[in-house]
Amino acid sequence: MTPVAIAGLYIGLNLLVLLALAWNVISGRRSSGVGLGDGGNESLTRRIRVHANATEWVPGMLIGLLALALLDANPYVLHALGATLTLARIAHAIGLTGSSGVSTGRMIGALLTLIVYLAGAIALLWYALT
């Protein structure tokens, strides 16, 4: 696969994750009869936050992946960052969906997302400056 195709793979996968999380909010609103906001429903609040958290973190790294691909980054770097981001966001979504408190999935997902951001930033600086 070319670097751009690899970036496209993870962009596509993460768009599907975002779509699934959006559908989770929509179905939660429909089942609880809430048209706007969370209606005080704690489960719906978590669904909204799971989706919102992903929309806060995923796009930045997807832009980073595309930039790395355009800088002709090593395919292993792209796969490592893309796969880890995807797994991190799924783990985070599962963890936060199940509990608004501390959970293993939420902790692992958040930590891996931060690691991917740091590694991605370092990789971008490396490929841009060398």
C-alpha cells in the first residue's frame, strides 16, 4: 500500500467509528424521546460524551496521518499510529459507554490516544525537518 492509501484506510475506519458513535447518540435520543440535549438521562449523557470526545480527538490525528503520508512516511509508522488510534478510540468508547466513572477501557483509550498524538507530533516534525 502507498502511504496515502494507508492514511486513507485509517481515515475510513475512524470515520466508521465516528458514524457508529453518532448512531448510538441518535438511537439513544429516539429511545428516550429526547430531541435536544440529554434530557437529564445519564445514559444519553454518556453516549453524547463518547461521541463528542471522539470528535474532539480523532480529526487532529487523521490530519496528522494524512500529512505524514504526504511526507512519504514509513508505512510501518503510519500503520502503528493509525491502528493504535483506532483501537484507542474503540477502547475509550466502550469504557465510557459502560461507566461514567473510571474504567479500564476509558483509561487505556485516553492514554493510547495521548501517546499516538505525541508520537505523531514527533514523526511529523522528523519527516518535515529531515
